[in-house]
Amino acid sequence: MYRSHNCGALRASDSNKEVTLAGWVQKTRDKGFMIWVDLRDRYGITQLIFDANRTSPKVFEKAKTLGREFVVQVKGTVIERESKNPNMPTGDIEILVTELNVLNTALTPPFTIEDETDGGEDIRMKFRYLDIRRNPVKNNLLFRHKVAQEVRNYLSAQDFCEVETPYLIKSTPEGARDFVVPSRMNEGQFYALPQSPQTFKQLLMVGGMDKYFQIVKCFRDEDLRADRQPEFTQIDCEMAFVEQEDILDTFEGLTRHLLKEIKGIEVDKFPRMTYDHAMKTYGNDKPDIRFGMEFGELNDVAQHKEFAVFNAAELVVGIAVPGAASYTRKEIDNLIDWVKRPQIGASGMVYCKYEADGSLKSSVDKFYDQDDLANWAKATNANPGDLILVLSGPAHKTRTQLSALRMEVATRLGLRKSDEFAPLWVVDFPLLEWDEESARFHAMHHPFTSPKPEDMHLLDTDPGKVRANAYDMVLNGNEIGGGSIRIHDKETQKLMFQHLGFSDEEAKAQFGFLMDAFQYGAPPHGGLAFGLDRLVSILGGQETIRDFIAFPKNNSGRDVMIDAPAAIDNKQLEELSIKLDLK
Amino acid sequence: MYRSHNCGALRASDSNKEVTLAGWVQKTRDKGFMIWVDLRDRYGITQLIFDANRTSPKVFEKAKTLGREFVVQVKGTVIERESKNPNMPTGDIEILVTELNVLNTALTPPFTIEDETDGGEDIRMKFRYLDIRRNPVKNNLLFRHKVAQEVRNYLSAQDFCEVETPYLIKSTPEGARDFVVPSRMNEGQFYALPQSPQTFKQLLMVGGMDKYFQIVKCFRDEDLRADRQPEFTQIDCEMAFVEQEDILDTFEGLTRHLLKEIKGIEVDKFPRMTYDHAMKTYGNDKPDIRFGMEFGELNDVAQHKEFAVFNAAELVVGIAVPGAASYTRKEIDNLIDWVKRPQIGASGMVYCKYEADGSLKSSVDKFYDQDDLANWAKATNANPGDLILVLSGPAHKTRTQLSALRMEVATRLGLRKSDEFAPLWVVDFPLLEWDEESARFHAMHHPFTSPKPEDMHLLDTDPGKVRANAYDMVLNGNEIGGGSIRIHDKETQKLMFQHLGFSDEEAKAQFGFLMDAFQYGAPPHGGLAFGLDRLVSILGGQETIRDFIAFPKNNSGRDVMIDAPAAIDNKQLEELSIKLDLK
């Protein structure tokens, strides 16, 4: 046995016990006749003491050679400390060491193994195994495990069955780009790695499994935007014999359970908001509702005056920033510069201070009088002391810009609190969205999403107006889960593929197995998938998913620690019947 | 709500309740004025009754149109049955139907959806979603979920943390063939899918995670022997600051827990057997010890007589088959034919009947007298009534043949009982094994396995004799798990790679990150991995892992349901900078 206790276990009540500990040297303090060592493992830190008067000279000399991150085993006696440290669980005791074994030495680590490290992102990724020793990363991994375990326990208790679906499947041109895997045994053919187990979970419903879930890796070969990973983890769920309401109830229950068990927070029943309402009110289909600043549309009250910019705009829309009437000219100019950055792309911003005395002062006073501006205040629900910010232009683009601005001022005002949780459902998504590049409609969710029966008649005449039985769970401005009621009959599925521009042959080649399955007694079904990486990072009150992944890849899809991907040898290529075709 | 109850829920105490059920039509019996329908879902079967006197004509007529596997929703009243069925949990009641909705029709299924189906393997694979509706398959999937959940709960309760390791890693030439994934963003380079998370779990130990586990898919591109899958699932585990004994204790504990919770069986402490002993006594490193028939070596008592075959053999070895002295000539000839089949490859078999009266009668009586044969009986621990079977030839080959024969006669005698569980540990595996083809030593376990310190001195002089700190858990003749104490210092790891024929450059290119990691304070560590597919099938008392996998592949690595792998389009190939190179 390498140890009798771990480094987080011992208390004053253990005094006089003979113990064996093992771990890493966090730091040493050598005072000549006394040497203290902080010994660290996953569970905590215990102070060791080597005392020239009480420790054998041999052990004392050896202790002098210890460096940071050496791996050691010690035997000794638990004693109460003279000066206790109330900030450490083991702060009442120390170990008077009688035996010291160096299990492994260590080179000086390339960055400090402390909560606040001096290591930059790149070096920490390269030496990820050292970064994991740091509490912030280690605790994130333990936290992730706890969340996953709670998810499994909750769903299992509700009769969900975790079923493993295959990783070596078939490539489909719809959706994001697949990672593919050449098959050696089937020359010239390829498997694809799943972007999600979508069709398999639907087949499990056809197979009568009724309630399925799986915590599962999924893969997308996309150019990596910030905080996206080529491999990511989903909590994938599906239920049979359900309507949308059953699914929302079930997974709202799961999320409430997690918030309660993991964060100790009780939340009310989730608000439900239509996609249209979310877009109009927040300019965004994943609104952060921890704070207000709902959009006020100003067309009626700001157009038909002399201000040509507004008159020419499809939409004039504003928000009232609480308590920001006191912003200086410089602060406001800074916001104007912010919205004009290429990433946001607004051509300008109008503002109006609603002073505490009730007077209104705008950047366009030339065109609007107090009554006009009072109407702006009314439309944006502004109170005295607020600052009204107004953007104008094409409707969708302007909403998106104002949404970004709303989030930015909320961040500046400290309204996006990481310990506050405001979940909601966004429902009634459009079934299809127009893609300019390919000049055709794409499935907004995926091709298996069921149209709302009452909108089916629009499919031929006005496809963009057809709403889907699709829903997203949104938490603090992030989509943490999304799903839909699925199509479960062959004819509707065929119709759907037609509208997505598939020929019957293509549809059959790609998804024939699913349409065939629908002919053998498919039940009504639906489900959703949560992004576990994102969910965990939000619950953990942090921004980046990378911090919750043990071995993440960088923005070029590389694992810089193991240096992958890498060249493979010619024998492998030959066996796979492929060759390189470099540009 | 599609249903108020599932099809396994209702009892006599629910009589007179108005209920809504949904499910599949298992079968209908139309007696003219009465129609009975068995309605099935995941949870059970409930009998529906349509009665011309009590059911509305419209509903009654609709009931007549129901076919097998139609998906229906019914409303009705729970009534007690006149003739109860004590074999069904819901056998006391039936539903007098008042409303019938056909949710989906069904073509006639290509095989019967019953416990005993008329469908062959191929058709059931193609329509796997229908096969899953059958109780035997469905129950296997539910069973697998239960096992996985118990594993997670047990290990989590012991402070193990489940950490997800990456799927897109780097190809390594050592070991089995990798599946590779061309990288689009890193032209000409490839990821590999993991054969196991071996190096990552070791890095987690270097990172101080201390106790890791993961239920994880692994991939091997090998020609598929019977009952192997290109993707398979491991329970992967690793611990730091442990010796072999700690690991054996921990995972023996896990297995005992599973046997108790899942099967209700308490087993004694697992026997431990060295690899050498297992090979000598059972001819096999995964002995089935549910029964005896231990090997008796007969060189001393059977050589140096007139029988040239035995005299020329490196090894003469036999087993005593209990109670088989009564075998007829035909039965014995059948066994002789069996061992001579090419798969076994014995050139012949000698036998000796130990009659109930104590006399011995062998097939080589010309060369051996009663005293000689009595020595055979003694060496094989034979009792009167047993049949001694003897093979001879090169030692290793002959042991392997006799092991196969031992298993075959045990099967014929019904000694391999699926409800009996005899686990054991096999320990002290050789570190290296000679590979004739490449004319060099290979790591028997993998290159990270630690040699026994006391055998290190043999590494240069007699490498084949070096034993490893490696162990397998064996259950009923199957290796269900295996692992080792790992090397945790750079110098030993370097030495190991040298002995495996790696140049220093190759070792560095492939595993430099691991050897680097060992320089920064690697703790002693070790672990093991269980094959979940196999473990579940043995616990389930069945032979083939395929029956416990939702969507298995066939022996050519194909998913015949979705028809994968498949060709991909040229645009995909081009983006990946590869082209086909067909033979």
C-alpha cells in the first residue's frame, strides 16, 4: 500500500496516528533547522514537517533535495500544528516525517502548478497533463463527472435506457461536413463518424425502446469557430408516444434536477417563448433573460419625421439601458465604436438620455421633440435614469446587431451573473430556412423534424412560413439543448426530402433505411439533445468549454500535446486503397 | 398525452378505471362478435377487447382492420377478465375499448416479432429495428444498461472520476491496425480512432486524477473473427499510487458487486493463478474453472516404452473426463475426428477407459500394461468410471489442442453452466512474446507494461523469461478484463521500446509526449480494462456479444441495415486531399 490516507483526509482527531501519504511536492520552505513541505494529491494538501531535532539526519538531508512536483511517499506521525491554518481542511495538523521515499523526480514544470498560473494557453495545452494538476482544471473535470452522473441517475430512474449507437456509420451530404473513415475490408468505401445518433435513436423508437438516452461523442468537420471542438459530447434523448409538451416537461425536469443537485438552486417553471417573439423582443433565438432591456420597435414613432436615416430603414428598434443616462459622452462614443466594428457592422447608433428629472436628450434632437422622445421611452419601457439606444436598417440584421449590443451593455453593467440561472424554452421554430449560397431551403433543425400540422398547407406556397414542432432549451443566452417532434410516416418524410431538394433516388440512397422503417409501424416520437460541454461550462459558471474537456483540440483541430493529426505510413495508405492528393 | 399507462402497468386493482394505452398490435383474435388484441410496448402486453354488444359499431369495424405491428392508441375501461392468465403480469385484466386511433399502419414484418422468431440472422440484422422489438433483444439492451449503470455507480462511490478522452488521436504502428480519419484542416495528415485510451489514462495519472474510469468505445481494424466487432466498448480504469494487489482488490470488488446486484450471486475471493500454472494445468491463459479435468503430464509414465509416437513427442498430456468410461466406440471416434479437424489439428488421440471395476482399457494396450495405465490415471487424477484422453506432440501446440478438447467435452457433458460463475485472476504474464513473422519480440500486453523488478536482469539475456506485472480477470473461460502496473519512468520506458525494436527516433515520434510526461513527476500507476460487450454477454448467460449490441456489424464490418460503409462523393475526397487507389 502506497498510502494509508490521502492528502485531504487528516484532521486534529487523527493526532498521534502513524500514517503513510503519497503525492506531489507543491512547495517547500527550508528554514535551516526546519523544513516544511506541502504535499498535494487530488484530494487536498497536507503539510509535512522535517525537524532537525526530531527527524533522522538521513531523512532530513533527503528532504533538502526535494523539488517542486517530485513524487514522494512519506511515513510519519500526525501532530497538531502550532499555528493552525483555518483556510485548509487539513490546516489543524501536520505530519512529522520519519521516512521519505522519492518515487519519482521532476523537471521544473514549464509553468507554475497553482490556481493562478503563469502559463499561457499554448504551453498549458502542450503540457495538459500538468495543467490538469491545477485545481481549476481538475475541479472542472470532477464537476463534469458529477453532472454526467446526475443526468444518468435521473434519466435511468425515469425508465430511460442508455443505448450505445454505432460510431462507424454512413456519410450524409446534408448538414455539416462529416469526418470519414476509409474501410480496408470494403475497398473504396468509407464510414462516417456521427454528427449525432439522430437516425439511430429514431430507429430505437421504431424498435419500441420507448425512452432512450446516451451521453455520446459526436463529430463535425467544420472550420472551428472560437470555442467549438471537432469532437463534442451530447446528452442525446428520444421518447416515443409523446407530444411536444411531454418532452418539454421531461427535460425541464432534468434541468431543474441538475440546478438543484449541482448548484442548490430552485428555479420556477421555465417560460416558453415563440421563435418569432424571441427574435422580435431580443433579436436572438437564444435570449439571455437574466435581465430586461427588451426591444422596443420605433417605426411608428420615429419614422415620418425629418430624419432620413430612420425613414429609409426597414426597422428602427431600441433598448433602454437601465441607469445609464449618466453615461459620459466618452462612454457613449465607445458604444458607438463598438457597434460599428466589422463583427457587428452597424452604420451608426442613435441615443437618448431619459434624465432623472424626466427630460429627454437625444443625439437627434434636431428631428425629434420631447413628445416624440417620450414615445420612444414608452416603446422601450424606459424609466427616468435610463439610456435609450437605437439602431436602424434591414430588420433581421438590425435585430441581430441590437442583440449583440444588448449583451455587451449587460456585460458592462454586470447583469450577466454567473451564479444566476434563467432557463427558458424557445418554441415554434421555422421548419426551413433559405440558404442564399445554394439558393434553396435548408432544414433549420434537420430533415426529420415534423412540420406543425396546421402549417402543412403552406409547404408548397410559402415554405418559409411553415413552423416546426421544434424547440430549444436556452440558459443564460446559450442554446444548451434542442430538439423536435419527428416525422414518423414515410410520405411526410418523402415530401420533406423533396422540399429540401433531394431527388427520390438521393433520399432513398441516404435515408432509405429510415423511410423503410417508417413502414413497419413507427410510433409518434420526438426528443432532444443537450450539448454537455456547454451545459457543464454554464453550470460551472465559466465561459469556455475547453476548460471542461480533459484533452481539447486547438482552433486548427490539433491536439498539440500528442501532436495529432500526423502523417501515416505508406503501408497504411496502401491497405486502405487511398493515396494522398495534395494541393 | 398519448397514454395514461404503459402496457405492463395495469392490475385487477385498476378495475373500472378509464385509461389510455398506446403500443403495437402483437396479435388479434377475431371471433366474429368478439375481437381480442394483444397490445405490446416495451413494458409488457395488455389485452384489449372489442365486443360487438358493448363496443360502438364504428370502433368494432375499425378493430377488424388492425394488422400485426400496427401502432394504435386506445381508450377504454379496465375490466377483470373472465379467464385470467396467471403467466402475464397484466393477465387479470383487459381493456374494454371505447375509442381506437390507428397511429400508424405496418407492412407485414419480414419475420415474426416473437420470442422465438422465424427470421434468420441476415434478415434480422437488416431489419434490426424490428428485431429490437423482440423481448430477447430488447431485454439484452436493458440488461446492458443496468450493468453499465451499476459499474458507474460502484466506481463513482469509490471516488473514481469518469473522464472523456479524445476519439481523434494519433496512429501508432504498434499493436492492431488503426482506423484512420483524414484531416481536412491539416492536409495529408490523419487522426486515428483509439484502440484504447491507454496513453491518455496514463497521462491522467501523471495529471493527478488518481482514480479514473470511462465506459468508452474503442476501435480495431482487424479481420473479424467470429464474434469480434470493429467497434467495441471497454470499461477502462486506472489508479495512481497502487501496487498490483490494490488493483486486483478494487476490480475484484467491482465484479463481485455486479454478480451480486445483477445476478444475485455471492462468489468467494477470486483464486489467483500464474500464467505458467494456467498454461500447464489448462493449456490456456483463460481457463474455465467451473469444472475440473486438469491436465496430467504423462511424459514420465508414458515415454520410454515401445510406443514411438509418445517417445518422439515433446509432451504427452491427458485429462480424465468424469464418468465417460461408458462412452461407446462411436462416441470416442467422434472425439478423435473432432481433434483431428483442421481447426484443432491434432494428429491423433489416445484414450484409456478407467472402468468402474478398476480395470483399465486403452487404445494402446499393445504398449502399456495395467500398471502403466494406473500411473496415467494417477497423473490425470482419474477415478473409476472416467475416460482418460491423451494427446502428444510439441508442448505448446499440444496443450492448446487438449484445452480445446477439454472445453468440447465439458460442453458435451453440460459442465459449462450459464448460471454458474467461476471468476479468477491469472497473473505473472510474460512481458514479451516472440513473433515468428516479424522475427522479434512483441509486448504481450502493451509496451507500457512494467516488467517485474526481480526479472529485469533477464531483459538482455533471456527476454522471453521476463515476467510482467500484468493480470487478466477470467470468467467462465473468457478473458473479461486485463491490465498491468505501468512503467512510470522515462528510462525504463525507453529500454522497453528498444527491446521492442523501436529506434529512439521512432519511440520519440510515437510516444515522446508520454516519455516527456514521465519526466515531470509521474506517480506509480496501473489499471485495467474490461470488455463490456463480453462481460455483459457472460453475465447474461449467452454466447454472442452481438446479441447485446443494439446495431452490430457483420463479419465484413458492414452495417447491413444502413448499408455502411459506402462510397463518398468526389467533393469530399477532394476536400480531404486524398483519392482512391483501387487495386
